[in-house]
Amino acid sequence: MSTDRCPAPDCARTEDPGGPAPGLCQDCRERAGAALVELPAVHSALAMPHTGGSARARERVSGTRGRSAPLRGSAIEARAQALSLLASWSGLVAAGRGLPAPRREPGPLAAFLLGHLDWLAVHPAAGDFAAELAAVLRAARRAAGRDAPVAELGPCVHPGCSATIAGLPDGGAGCPAGHRWGPGQLLLLVHRMRPGGERPAAVAGARRVAA
């Protein structure tokens, strides 16, 4: 039986004809999806100045509201790289599928790519997409002081979704399919993830990453 090697540079897996269509293997597709969920949150976290303390704490000590500290060069570069990557690949998808491109903002761009991940996964440049996305996310994590991936929480509770929920740098959680929960919804989410847990309204209303 013939097999197709996954084109992602860091992957040596093969897929048989009974598995996903030739292109990125299932593991690499899921990693790419998780990266697209996480990257906008890291991009947002990098917008917070590196000051060594919160503005509220500095105000209590000094009695005055000081100016915000400038962003570090590494944060500015990582944010620019993340936005450039998301916009570039969204442009490729939009052109290839005859669709309008989303707004040039991390959230809409990442949501657009998530919505077309299966198409990207079998594109001739799928290996480049996976490699570039992983590299940009690693750089963004380093700039944000988050060298390790966010923790996985468990299977997604959204009906029909088999993806894995992971914590996000903004304090919320999300899955590679684009379902997101804000920080204020985590207790309800954890309750829902317990065996036999009921489905609270706030969890039932989990939204996809804004398109």
C-alpha cells in the first residue's frame, strides 16, 4: 500500500490512502490549528509594555500615573512577524479560493485560516505554511516570556467537535476548530469538562474566533 510523507519539515509521518487526504498529517494539521488559535492571543499579550510591574502598582508607589513604558524591540518584531505571516497566508487562500480577504488583524486572519485549514493542508506549500507558522509562534512565545506551549485542558465540549482545548496566554481557552472561552468562562468550562457535568449556558454559548 502506498503512503504519502507529511510535507512538514519537522515531521516524518506518513499517511495511508485510508487517512486524511495527501498533505499535512493529522497531527500536523492539529498543531497548525492550535497555533492559529494561540497566535492572536500571544500577539495581544505582546502589546503590553514590559515594565517590571503593573501600571496600578506603580501608581500606588509614586502617587502619579506615569507614562507607559515602550514596547521592547523583540515584542515589536514578533508582533510584526505574526501579523505578516497571518496576512500573507490569508492572501494566498483568498486568491486561491476566490474569496475576499479578512481584515488585517490577527483575530480575523487566524479565524479565516482556521476555516480553510483543510484546503491549506493539501496545498503544495503546506509544508512551508506549517514550518513558518511554528517558527513565528516560537518567536512570539519567546518574546512574551512563554517558551513552553500552553497547557492542554482536554477534549472540546462543543457539540460535534473532537479537537483539544488548550489554555491561552490571555487567560482564556480555545481549540484548533476556533471555539473560544474568555477568562470569565473558565470555571464553567471546567465544570462542563467533568464527567457528567451539565452544560451551563455560558459554555454552550462558546464563540468561534471572530471572523
